[in-house]
Amino acid sequence: MRLKTSLLKEPKHKDLVSCVGWTTADELYSCSDDHQIMKWNPVTSETTRVVKLPDDVYPIDLHWFPRGIGGKKQSQPESFVLTSSDGKFHLISKLGRVEKSVEAHCGAVLAGRWNYEGTALVTVGEDGQVKIWSKSGMLRSTLAQQGTPVYSVSWAPDSDKVLYTSGKQLIIKPLQPNAKVLQWKAHDGLILKTDWNSVNDLILSAGEDCRYKVWDSFGRALYNSQPHEYPITSIAWALDGELFAVGSFNTLRLCDKTGWSYSLEKPNTGSIFAISWSIDGTQLAGACGNGQVIFAHVVEQHWEWKNFQITLMKRRTMKVHNVINDAVDLLEFRDRVIKASLNYGYLVVSTSLQCYVFSTKNWNTPLIFDLKEGTVSLILQAERHFLLLDGGGLYLYSYEGRLISSPKYPGMRTDILNAKTVSLSNDTLAVKDKADEKVIYIFEALSGKPLGDGKHLTHKTEIVEIALDQKGLTSERKIAFIDKNRDLFITSVKRFGKEQKIVKIGTMVQSLAWNDTSNILCGIQDSRFTVWYYPNTVYVDKDLLPKTLYEKDASEFSKNPQIVSFIGNQVTIRRADGSLVHLHISPYPAILHDYISTSRWEDGVRLCRFVKDQTLWACLAAMAVASKDMTTAEIAYAAIGEIDKVQYINSIKDLPSKESRLAHMLLFSGNTQEAETLLLQSGLVYQAIQVNINLYNWERALDLAVKHRTHVDTVLAYRQKFLEDFGKKETNQRFLQYAEGILRAHPEVQKLEVDWNKIKAKIEMEIAKERERAAASAAVRSSVTVQQ
């Protein structure tokens, strides 16, 4: 990826350009020390003078009023705030009319910024004050008073905090009084510029120590650049938070959000004092010290999938390279390309007006449909459909170009969603809520309605990243997510019963990705690259989970690596320096997943015997238990030496009825409650009581016996035996009460003596009854089959 820059032969401004700002993707305003405000059209290369400011007004900073959030256009006409050296800020309309000038600071007003909703304006000045103003320019509060000039200011993504500079320090101050202020030393020289992105929540800073740095919102350093030759005079995020640009003397640099540099340009501009990105994130403009305005387009972006490599050559041209047969295709578009995504055999490209869907089998005839809004900020693909995100909402389309659904949730803000906070599979869409970061909204993809009873998934701490698995049945769909503590959790998308069972499967996880063809999860946790070959094991047999993992030392990926993709058996990881590393994992777990999804158990066993790998056997054991195939489970558990489990499975096989076998399989997976419910529904009350006795749930066993008026003496007998074995006396009031009740009913008995023969006979009778019932139901089934 690089920047393609363009400069006019002769500058249009007579003095240095101090600030620039885009209104639309094709219209830019620039202000200069020659007091002129110019309008630029980079497509036609036209420039027109909008207004000439008074001779005593030297502009310093410009920021356009936000266009509107969530598809709601602002009622206010398009205007911008211009700060100047005379201590005022000016609200100026698009046509150049000065609507209002406000005395704001003593000395120059060094920066002014609208918040994301357009409800407040913050200004900072040479007098060291940070002031908050209303939309109409009325002073609301003086947020801070410094002893040194404040050179730059930015709003937090939710507009409730302000970031500003103070010499070498960065300060984050909430708008609420008495709230905690965060302050840290960020640079060794004066900090000149900051920017805080609303999508990725990361902070940029640049200063006179000739470095630029990336921080998270807690003030932790994520990237520290090498020193440049000259102080860095400008820095700015692209709106979607994927890229940022850095400007210095005769220098323009394009960087990834993690800090490393894509390209370095050396245009003849003098110092670049301000950078502004267009709304669609495809181009930027810089305000130059020699009177020029520099335009730069992002070109040579790459997309890869299997044997296809796609490169954006020019603004409207893509090159498709098939590396197998070296075939090259050129794709031409009517308008400039804004976003693209290549996956599952389809290339989806959005331009400023249309969306193109190409099949990798045929590059000549794309499917084209018009877009409601031109600025698509994200494209997500699943096997059967894809999702487009723009300022107006979420839109799910089929690959035939048909709009499937448009999910909505309360307080939806699509402008701050990215690939980490939205996830798509064939039947489900998950979106992390920005207002309450502990909540994930889950929708049915085809209808756009909330899944199940409409309840969203809520976690106990804030969620950072979410990912849905891609394969299998809807009822078994899983979502994995990383929370603020960097713990990795997995849970079922569909809720069974009252409780959503959220299970922790990893700690210190930096990045994660599901495989595109089977439900295998990979992640980088701490210093290890880990693959969960069958994450569902955690619901089937928790003890088995460590045996289904593949782990590899991740120190070769350096600090803070990110997983880019997990396609087939290849994982692509991007290191902190921007280089890509390709890892290959064993292809056998994916083959095993494929066999089991089509119930080819014998093939699965044959594969495990061929590979002779403990990890694969462990996966097969968990898959067999999940699918209630006890014969395969027995073979697999025997292969990994879990003898106790083999014996338990054998005992399950000997049970008389189908219901009790099923209940004991649920018990095997640790689902006690479900097992008990199943037994009670099947009328196997004694079995339900016995299950609780075996688990030493004495209270529950007694409750069931009393409720169903059977086997109270059995529960008391087993309880007494248990206490005698441990040499203890009964202290539980309920058990004492029922023992007394039996003594009162039989006054001839002095002490509660257990007649084990009588109890065993009673149990035998229950088992015989169960066998008869099982035989009767089998006879009914066979007669039905004969009739058919």
C-alpha cells in the first residue's frame, strides 16, 4: 500500500496554508496566512476562492460540523469552525458567510473541534485554557487552565472526555466534575498534535522530539516511532481507524493502525501543518508551508484468498492475479473504489455509488447494484451472504445482490463499528454494543430479528473482540469473545434454559480467528500460538480440553502480533513491524470435522488410527460424546488411556432404557440438571434420586423422594451409610426429622435400622419395571415400522 501524491505546479495560496478540511469526498476547503479560504475539487483540479478574511485574522485550525450520526442528517446547514490568531473562533457557512465570531481566548486559539454528535465544541489556546462551547457558540465551561499553551485537542469516541496537550504531557479529562483525570509524559519534546479515533479508540501523538506514538485510551504506549529528521507537525486518523498519516518537513508517511509504516513520500511541500482525511478514507489532503495543498490517494492495497491476489492499481482499477496459472485480469470501475473484501470465492467491491460482486470463477460479469449511501465503512463476508456497513445502518445482501435484512438495535451507531466488533456467519449476525460494552446483540441473519427470545448476551466485563464460528448447525452456533482482561470465552449463541453458559477457555489472548471451513479456533495467548481443534469439548468433557489443543511458541512473531486470516490449514499472522508470517497447522483435524459432520464415524476412527496422534483421538472422543455415539467414544477414550471413562461408558451401555442412557450421557458431560429433568420427565423417579445420591446431593435427593412419595427410606439408608463410613453423626435437621417420622410410624422399632435386603429388592423392582417399559416401547416401535 502506498500514497500517490499530486501537487499543482504553482501554489494557489500566497502564504503558508495552515489548515484543510473535507466537506464531501470530492470537495476540500483550505485556509492560509494570505487570509484566503479556497475551495478545491481534486477530480477536476478546479479551485475557487470562497471568502477573503480581514487582514488581522490569521487562520490556525478548521473543523467541519459533523455530517450526522446513524443516518440522521443534521438540521444545521453545512458550516465549519475556524480558529484564529486574534483569540476568536468563527462559525463560517459553506458559502463563506461568517455567521458568528466569538472572543474565546487571550492570545491565539490554537485548535477547535466539534464532538461527534455536533452538540459541543472544544477550543484550546495560548492562554493554556480548554473551553467547551455550545453548538451556537455560547460558553458552557472552562474545563482546564494550564500554565503553558495547549497546542492540540481531541474528543473521546463517546464525547464524554477530552484529550489535550500540556508541554510534554498528554491529559485526558472527563467532562464530569471531580472525575479522575489521566495524565502521562508522552514525549521528550513539546507535543504539537494529537488525534483520537472513534472506531479503534486509539490515540496518536506527535511532537518536537521528531517522533510519533500510538497509545491506547489508558495511556499505554503501543508504538513508538524512530526519530525523524524534523519535528512532526501533523498527524491524523482515517475515519475507519485502519490507517493514519504523518506529516513533517517535506515528508508524508502512511501508517497502519499498529504504527508501522506502509510508505514514505518526500514531496516538495515545506512542513505539512495539518492533514485531513476524506470521509471515505481513500484520500487525504495536507496544508503545506510553501502555500501548496497536497492531495494523496491510497493505492496498491492488497487482498488475498487461496490462489488469488488482488491489487488496487489506480483509484478505479484492480488487477486480479491467479498465482496457479499466472492469469491476470483487469477490473475497471465507473467510480473510485472505497472498500473491498475477498473471501469464500467472491470479491465484493464498493465504490462511491455502487456495489460490485464478482465470482472468482468469472471476472467478466459482476453483479452490480446501487448503494443508498456512498461511504461504506466495512464489508464482512460469510459463505452465503455479506454485510455492508455505512453511516445509515447494517445491510445484509446475498451474493445475487438481493437485500436480505437490515438489523437494528437501540442506540445503533454504525460509524464506530469495525471487524472486531461485528461478526457474521451463515445464519447469525453478532454486534457488540458501544453504549454498554458488556452486551452483544445477536440477530438471525435472514430475518434481521433478534435471536430467540430477543435477549442479548451479557458478560460481566467489557468485551473487546467477538467472532462467530462459520460451520455446522444453527443450534450449535458458538461465539468466542475476548474481554477487557484479555480472557477468551466461548458460549452458545442459542440459549438453552435460563442461564447462558459462558465458559473461559484462554487467558491473555491478543487476537483470535475461526477457520473458514471447520469450527477450529486459533489465537495468540501470551507467548504461545494456540489452536483449539474442537472448542466444543468444553461443553462435553472439560478435562479433555487441554488434550485437544495445539500449542507453539509465538516469540518469533515479536510483540503484539495480529491474526489476519485462518483459511484451510494456513494461518496468516501480521507482526508488529508489518511483515506477514504464514503458519501451517495439521490438516487432519479439519478432515475429522468433515467426517463427523456427515456422521462417518468409522472413517473418523480409521483416520485417527492412521495418524496416531493423541490430540486427534481426544477430539474424536469429545465429538463422539457430543453426538451421543458411545461406541466411538469408548474406542477414542481407550486410545488416550482414560480407563475410568471407558468403564463409565460401558456401564451406560448396560442401562435398560434409552432415556436413562441419554441421561447418563448428559451426566458424563457434567449436565446434572438436564439429566435429572430428563429422568423425571420419563417417569424414572428412582433413577433421578439415585443420580443425586451418587453425586452426594443429599438435600435434592430427599426433596425428590418426599415430593414423589417414594424411596425416602432409600435416601435415609444411603445417607446413614455415608455418615457411618466417615464416622460422623447426623446434624441436618431435615434428615433427623424424617428419621424420627419413620420411628414414630413404627413404635416397635427403637433405633432406625437399615434393612438393605428390603432396599435392594425395591431397587431391583424399579430396574425390572424400567426394563419392561423399554421392551414395551421397543415393541410399539417395531409394530409401527412393520405397518409402514
